[in-house]
Amino acid sequence: MDLYLVFKIGILIFGLISWLLYKSDRSINKNVLNDHIRHRERIRDLTDEELELLQPFLTSRLAVYPYKFQSSLVDNKVSYLLGACTRKSLYSNTDEIAYYYDVDNIEIFFPYNMDMHIDESNIFEVVFTKYYGIVIKVNDYDIKTAFENYDPNEEYLFRDLNQTKANENNLENEFLDEHNSSSRQDGINSSDVESLSIYENSKNLDNNEAYLEASRNYYKLLYQREETQFEAAIRRKHSLGLLTSLCLILATVFLIRSWFGENDQISILILICLGAAAFFAWYKPKHYLNPQQVSVVKAKIYDKDPNTCSIEVGNLMVLQYPKYWLNFIPETSDYATEMVISNDNKKLLRYGQTLSINNEVEQFGPPKLVSRNKILLVISVILSAVLYYYTDPVNNGYFAYQYYSQQSENLQIKDFTTLKNSDIKPGDIVNITIQNTSCDINDLNEEYQCHNFFINNQPMALKENNVMAIEGSLKHIFDTKFVNEVVDSEMLRFQNVQSLYVDMLNRSSNDGRYVKNSFSKIESIGQMVIDIDKVCNILPVKECDNVKNNLTHLFDTGRSRANITWNDLLSESTKNPDFSEIVETRRMRSLKQAVEPFKLELQSELVNVISKYQSDNGVKITLTNQSYVDMAPFVMNKSMKFDENGYINYYFAILNNSIPANINIVGSVSDILYQKGENSDRHNLETQSISGLKVNANQHYNLDENQQLSSNLLIIINVIMFVVMILIATINAVKLVQKTKINRHRSKEIFKYYQDRLI
């Protein structure tokens, strides 16, 4: 028993060693083959007829057993292979069917029993798959002759080996049983694979097959195979750039938020997004690099759309084809044609034996893919424009350059005299915080974004005929309680008496025709008259007469107007400024309505006066490049003295030179204006005083004297991001133009190639 066990173990070890040596030998053959394919000398192209004769061996595993089945050739180039041919198997010189041939350790396969014509020294014409070569001609015996003389029913006689028909059938049946239990790589069960004997009569279809081929929607999957290197070349190896674009968009959004929110902590997020964008631009997903399966089908075309360069085959399957195939693909087809379809069933890779992506790429190179360039170009152009508009990266770069090259000074200016006499140069950084800095009265709007400022150091002189003399009267007129209605004890008594009197009249008349008119009491009418008279004497606007008329009409009695004049009313008001009057409510409302346009005209006149005062006596600061100072915070905290009375208090704060130092202007000086004088000399600027500055305002330029630019990381990031966006846009624009030009030339060459062959 022990000896028998040892004997069995010995046989197993011997079999295992033999199998390992066999596999090792074939592995060496594969490496030798790869070397040979790289350095071989090509003598000609495979003909269409030869390719057709090879199809059984590219579609059936059984036809090439025990060689490793390959569904495609490396290329269609034929080359020579010289030398003695050796037949090898797991156990040499036996009758087993699992054998293969090699020449100098290069495995070769003989179709149609061509190995019967091997001599001691041979000249082979061979085409190659990835694992072995297929013989097209051995010495003077070619594949066409071999096919014509081939009889699949003929008993095959190995050289020097007689194999009985029974043994051959047993081995063949054993092989078929083994492979019928598993699915083929191309999706067709092995029992359906056509053997070599079937190819002999493949043109004689049975009635059922003929009926199917006659069907308009005929579609048959022949097999699946791995795409060739040339077919794979038309697929993109990178993503479309969507993740890169998303990261760039996020970086831009974070930068703008940080720019206006002054939150430097967001800078870390910006750098992370930029790093992620660079990674995704470089990264090639593995699933783009892995070879894909393609389907070889036989189908009819039942519709063609020239506008979308697509055809419909099978059950509503739409296949896209290159535009230059348009003239060579029929509108419909009466006969089924062999086609190669991409893995996603969206692209037509080959139509018949002529239109072939594989051959195009091999001869003319792959097309240049432009989708990624288009997306990155559009995104980078948009983001460049956004950065330019919101963050002014050009001036930021100029500022950084001047700062690092020490061509600019950082000037802290806190009083008017220093500003007038400073030796400021273009490019210097100024930080101006001076009392009586006011927004240009013509630039002040509802959005409170001020682009022009004046700095004055003297109040407007008080004269009898200027607005300073009527400051109190103007403030009273602009008060919301200028026409002030009150309800006091006198008004209540009047209402009671009125009610009693109306009731008495209605009782006497017995018809109830008497109703009460609405009355109101206006307080301090005298002061109203005095203030309007003062203001209209100095600022005689058009609405003055209308307001005066409405005031005098308050005192009309009965159905006719009283003979009271403005002078009479003014005289009475001067004697008693605080007198009040009960008047008809409708007349009081008419007065209120007349006051509003009156106030608007007065405000317009005041703006003209203040504008002249600012420009004649102050230094003008103009903010350039759409920069501005947001005045809204000063309005909210009432430091600008805006209230329910409008701008009037702020106007007189300007004229009285009493505005606090709450406006801070920080930026880079772009231009300097000097005050004109009789002795001024353009070449002696130190004798001239400054009358105006043009400043590119930016709070991010607010650096202390000892502060380094690196502490304000946002400026550096902003410049880098803008440069990156411009580079991305430029590179992708150039690539897009180049690729488009190459693709157009390639399409023309391919079209001419097909035109010469098919037309």
C-alpha cells in the first residue's frame, strides 16, 4: 500500500513538473514573440481575401485549440519567419492533440492543415496575434491553395504519427463537453461555435436564417473581443475636466468671499481647491486606461441621419460614425453587413471590411480629442473675467511688484496739511484718515457707494446772503414735523361746539342735510411763514410761490378767498411766531403736498452750493478702477447724521467742517494733481501743493510700516489665481486651434483615402 502511494505521488510530481516546464516554455515564447513583433520587417499588407480566410480562426476557440484564442490581429502586416519548425506538446513525440508549433521559440499556427507542407528549412509568411503567428504561406504553399484543397472530413495524419479516427473523435468530444459547460469570452456558447467544417458551407444558410436576414431589423451578435490598441486610441484617457473645473470654480468663489469679507482663514480652502484642481488635471482614471470589449455584429441599416452622423440598426440601436464616413455609408442596406460596435453600443468602429477606425488610426494616427480643452477654455475665460471684475488682479500684481522692488512707500496721512504738502509718488500706498473727509455731494446715492471724496479744512463763511445764514430755517423746513398737526384742549372744544351746532341745524331743518367738515389745528404757523420767507429770499426756487399761496389759503373764509396777503401774514407771524390756527383739513393736506416739491428744489440748490464749496476749497480723492468706499455702515451708526429729515444735517456738517474722521481711504496712488499757481513750475513739484489724488482703493493694501506683504496672503493668491486662469485659457485655446486644424487635415486625408478606394 505504501509503495503504491509513493508511486502515485511520484507520478503527480512528475506531471506537475512537466506541466510547469511546459507553461514556462510557452511563457518564454510569448516574450520572444513580443521582441520579434517590435523588430520584424514588414513585407506587405494582408489582403482582404486572406483576412476573410482567417476569420474562422479569429472567431472560434475550437479552431485554434490548444493555442490561446485571439479574436484580433496585432495588425495587418505580413512578415517573414525563417527556420526549422518544431512541434511541441506537454509530452513530446506523443499522439495527443494538445500540441503547438514554434520556430525559434515563436509559436505559429497553421490553418487548413498547412503544416503538412513543412520542410526541414522553411520560409513562412506570417501575421501575428498577441500570442502567436498565423501562417499565410509556407514555402510556396499559400493559404488560398490550402483552403481550396482543405477537406474537413479527411482523416488527418500527423507527420510520422498515425492517429486513429476513434481516438480523434473521443478527444474532440471530450474537448467539446468541457467547453460547453462554460460561456465563451465573446458571449456565445461553445456549442454554437462554427467549426471548420461549417465554414465550408457557411454561405448555404437554412430557411430560418435566410428569413431572419431578410428582416428589416436583422441584428446578430457574432462575438465579442478586446479592442485593439488603435481602436482604444480614439477614447479619451483623461476625464472631461469637470472635476478640475469644479475645483477652480470653488477656489474663485472662496477667493471673492474672502476678498470682500476680509476672512483670511478661507485662504486655506482656496489653496486646497487649487491643489485638487492640479491633481485632477494630471490624474488619469484607471477605467479609462483599461482595454474594453467591443462587439462584432452582423446587422442591417434601416435608417441614416446625415445631420447627426448616425445610423439605426437592430432594435432602435443608434450608432454614431465619423462625419467623413457620411458619403460611404448607405441610407439603408438590403443585406446584413459585419460591423464592430463600441462597448457602450454608441459608436460604429468598423463597417464592412473597408470603413475601419482601426485602419484609420494605424495609417493616419488617432484623432485629437477637444472636449476637455473646450470645457477648460470656457471655464477659465469666465473665471478670469470674474476675478478681473471683482478683485482687480492686474493692479494687485502691480502693487505687489512695486512693494517687493521697494519702489513704493507706505504713507500714513492723518491731517490736511500733511496731505497737501506730502511728497507722494505714483505707486505709493496711502492710508488717509482725516477729519472733514466727505463724499462728493454729487456722488452720494441710495446705494451709499462713494467713488469721489473731498477733504476740506475751513468751514463755509457765514454771510447774510448765503445758505449759512438760513441753516436753522432750512433744517426746520426739512423737519418731518414742519407742518405739525396737533389735538389739544382748544381743538377738542372746537369739535364739540361744531357737533352741537350741526345737530341743532339738522333738528331745525328736519332733513339732516348738514354735515360736519373736517378741521385740523396747525401749530406754530408763524414760524413756518418766517422760515419760508427767509429761505425763498436766498434760494428763490420756483415752488416758493406755490407754498406761499397754500399758506395764505389756510385763512380763507366762506366761499370766497379772504383779502389776506403774504406780507400781511408775514407781518402777523413776525409779531407772533408761535401762533396756531384751526383750518380745514383739506387745505392743510394741500399745504403738505406743496411742501414736498419745495423741499426737492431746495435740496437741488443746496447740492450746487455744497459742490462748489467742496471743489473750491478741498483736496479731491478720486477712487479708480471701479473701487469705492461703502458709506452704508456710517449711515447705519448715524455718524453721517442721516436721519428722518434726510441729508440736510449731513449737508451742513460738510459746510460747517464738522465731519468726524471716520472715513478711511487705503490704496495705491495712480495719479497726482497739483494746485495751479502763478509761480508753479512743473519741474519743481516740491513747491506745489496737492489738489487731488487718484487712488486705486483696496483695504487689502492696508499694511503697517513694518508689515510684510506675505502677511496678506490674499493678494498673492489673487495674482497667482488670475495668472493660472489666463495660462489655462491660453494653453487650451492654442491646443484647441492646433487640434482642430490637425483633425480637419486628418479628415480630409481619410476621406480622400476612402474616395480613392470606394468611388
